[in-house]
Amino acid sequence: MLATVATFVPLLLPPDTPAITATRWYWIQGDRAAVSGEGPDDAWDRHFLGMLDTEACWAVDVPDDAESPADAPFLDLRTLWGQVPEAEWTLAGRAVQLVAWARTHRFCGRCGTATLAAPADRSMRCPSCGLLAYPRLAPAIITLVQRGDEALLARGVQFPVAMYSCLAGFVEPGETLEEAVRREVREEVGLTVRDVVYMGSQPWPFPHSLMIGFFARWQEGEIVVDPSEILDAQWYRRDELPMIPPAMSIARRLIDTWLSGAPYPSSTPR
């Protein structure tokens, strides 16, 4: 029998009470989370996340000096991975980001007036000048470049261990996602790519990114790394891989798809 996977429905406000069978609290202290059925202090700020099946899910901003709930310790999101189901981990990431957003938009960035939560959407509204502040989301592309039966993997300067992953970078104003792929590959390793094909996306709460995954084909050029971004980059065959990212990441999904030998996705060459 297949295991039932919980379904999350994002909502701004709780539904009618009969639809709720339980309440799940995501206690957020700094950037750490504790997932609990225990209710928090009534004085703490809270944000409704939505419904996980019939459970109402809330994020709560916990003071730095408060203790964790009795049934769950505070853990950073990387540590929490694997200790709770993936749907709960994704919700914990959502909770961390929403609490951080509310903390940093208590006052208007244009005129300094105290903000209020907007009633109709997820935003903080300035009652003086009307400026709206939505939760911050930074789109970033991540790309696995292929050349024949090889794939390009790189070790970023920020990696604390010798792990190799796909190339990634933030999208700049005024460019398409495909243009961002070509620019990042050119800037980080000096290569020109073609046939940029979308694979999938993943919310990535470190701290507030949306990772957008692509495959691309090498067109020309030799690897010349940007030392401010990349320590090393090499072409690898399937039977000679270095350490690669864990299963929690879209980078691993890109690599695993390539490892499976799946044909290159069809696309309109760009």
C-alpha cells in the first residue's frame, strides 16, 4: 500500500473551524525552527501558513530568550532535514521566511511609519504613504551543463567541504531566466552554452531563494573559472563523480536525472 502524502494548501486566513482537526505550530527563533503541537505565548506575533490536510499551520516569532516547546528542540533547517517529512520541512522553511519578513518590515522603508498587515494579501502596508512590502523572494537559476556523456560540476568558494555541484546564480533585473543561465555559466567558468531547458524549481530558504533548475548544452569554450566564485570546475563522467549535494537539493535532482541516462529534454534551441 502506498503511503499517504500530506497535502499543503497555502492560505492567508484560517478556514471555518469545522475544517480544522488540529493545529501545528512552527516556532521560529532566529533562523531555527521547532515543529510542535504545543501552543505558544499569546503575546508572540504569529502568521497563518495554511492547511496541511486538516491541520492548521502557524508560524510564530519566538523571542530569543524563550525556551523551545517541550516536544521539539529548535533546529536549523539543514539539521531539521530528514528528521521530519519533506512537506513539514518545506513548511518550516516557509515559516522562517515569513517571520523574517515580518520582523524586517515593521516600519515603512520609504517614510519610516509603522506598518500594518494588509487584510487581503501577504503584505505589510504603510498607512501613511501606502507602500506595500511583500515577502522577499530572490529568483536564482541553477544549471547542469552537459557535453557529450560528461557533466560540468564545480566547487564554490563558499563550500566548507570538497563538494561539487551545479552552477548557480541570482537573476538580474531585466533578464530572462535563460539569459541568466547563459550569463552565469559564462561569468563563472568561461563557457558558452545552448539548448537551455527548464527542469523544475524548489523553494530554498537559505535565506529566501527560489531555485529554478535548467539543463544546458556546452557549445564552445574551455573552462576558465572566476576565482572569486569557483575554486575548481571539471567535466565528469557518470562513473567518476566527486562528492555531490545531498538529496534535499534541486542540484541533486538535476545530477540524478543526468545519472539516470534520461535523454536530453526536447526544446526549441535558443
